[in-house]
Amino acid sequence: MMTLREIIDNSRRIVFFGGAGVSTESGIPDFRSADGLYRQKYDVPPEVMLSASYFYAHTQEFFRFYREKMLPLSAKPNAAHIRLAQWERAGKLLAVVTQNIDGLHQAAGSKCVYELHGSIHRNTCLSCGRKYPARFIAESSSVPRCACGGIVKPDVVLYEEPLDGDTVNGALAAIAAADTLIVAGTSLTVYPAASFVNYFGGDNLVLINRDPTPLDKDCTLVLHEKVGEALGGLASYLSEKEENS
Ligand code: NAD
């Protein structure tokens, strides 16, 4: 069986499909691990609080939860984010497809990132369409309001909302074009995102996840390890000068 290093050495069109576990090494809790958000006790479960119907019916409570739990603005990219950005610059990686909304892949320098569930860094007034940065939401109290009086809603995909069509098409095209797909840091339980890995038809399906997933049995290589440690230990495929520029 090939090692991860051998697979990456021999790949030219890597696509990375990640979830919340990619950012836990940056200090952002995931949802379903033992210390994840879903194991903490709330009066209303997080999947209800993060639904569109809750947003419109209990806007103030939504923003209280969102500001407290979903806006990790001081988090920094970890070794996984940094390595993936380097592989893209080195011409080995086509795209990152992420379920995360934290923007850490772009903060590490990745350019081609399909954010299936949107981003905390884009926020739009529901009345006039004006755009606001995440800081505006973080610094607001109660319900964030636009200069026009409209509610400013984060461009994150809430439960009950559809995914953005162009983002889905771009992500599926990238996955279909990949020679190696690395799936990492995801429980593969949030649909439709989890089903996107079925569009892969390349040579190596690699899974890096702390806990077992339903995909383990179909993979070329399964590593039950931390993704930052696994990717951080590999080559950047850049010269020392390129790496530091
Ligand atoms: P999940 O919480 O359901 O599962 C995370 C998986 O990652 C678990 O199987 C866990 O074993 C694994 N994991 C945790 N830390 C890891 C590490 N360091 N290395 C390797 N594996 C690790 O996450 P999900 O499947 O992405 O689904 C949760 C949903 O919640 C997603 O849709 C996502 O949008 C959202 N979410 C996003 C963030 C974020 O933006 N950082 C954080 C929490 C949740």
C-alpha cells in the first residue's frame, strides 16, 4: 500500500474536501467530537438555532448564539491550511472544497476555495444588499442593522437553506477532475455536502480523520490522525525561496 507521501508525490491534480476538523487545530471546536458544540448543553439544539426558520423567528437569540460560537475572528491558519495553500502555489492542488465558514484557507493563501456553506466574512443587508465584514457583526449588539435599517445577515448556509449553485458546480467539477481526493476533518453526515465525494473518479481516495467515517471502507488510504500533523509532515513542493515569499 502506498504511503501518503508517495501518493502526494505522484499526484498532479489534488483536491481537498474538508470539514470542521480541519480547523480544530486552530482552536475552533467542531460540531460532533467529544468536545464539539453538539455535546454542550443548550436550551435549543445548535442545529435548530442555526436554521433559517429560527433566524427569522428568533433573530435576536440567533445573533447572540452566532456571535458567541460562530465568529472565531482571532483564529489563525494551522499546518493543514498552510500546506494546502503551498501545494496550490506549487501547481499540485486544483482546489479546496470546504464545509467550513471560517475563511482560514484564504487566510493561509489558498485561491481556489469552494465554500459550500458560505463564509462568516461576507454579510449582506436583507433590505438594500449592502455588504459588511465579520467585524461589523462581532461588534454589533442585539440584531446587526444596516445604515438603511435592514437586518444584516451572514452569508452562511443555514439549515433549511439551499447551497449556492455556482459553488456546487465548481466544487463538483474540481472533484471530478482530481487524480487524488483528500477527505479530512469531516464526519460526512451533513448533506448534500457529504455526497459530493461520490463524484470522484480518480486514482487515490485518501481519508484523514480522527474518528472513523462511513467512507473509510472505500478509501485507498485511511489515517485516523490529526490533519494538521499529517499534512504538516509532508513536503511543500516549493523551493525555500518560494516558500518564504
Ligand atoms: P463534524 O463536527 O460533524 O465532524 C468533524 C470531524 O472531524 C469528526 O469526525 C472528528 O473526528 C474530526 N476531527 C476533529 N478534529 C480533527 C483533526 N484535528 N484532524 C482530523 N480529524 C479531526 O464536522 P463537519 O462534518 O464539517 O460538519 C459540521 C458542519 O458544521 C459543517 O457543515 C460546517 O459547515 C460547520 N462547522 C464549521 C466550522 C468552521 O467553520 N470551522 C466549525 C464547526 C462547524
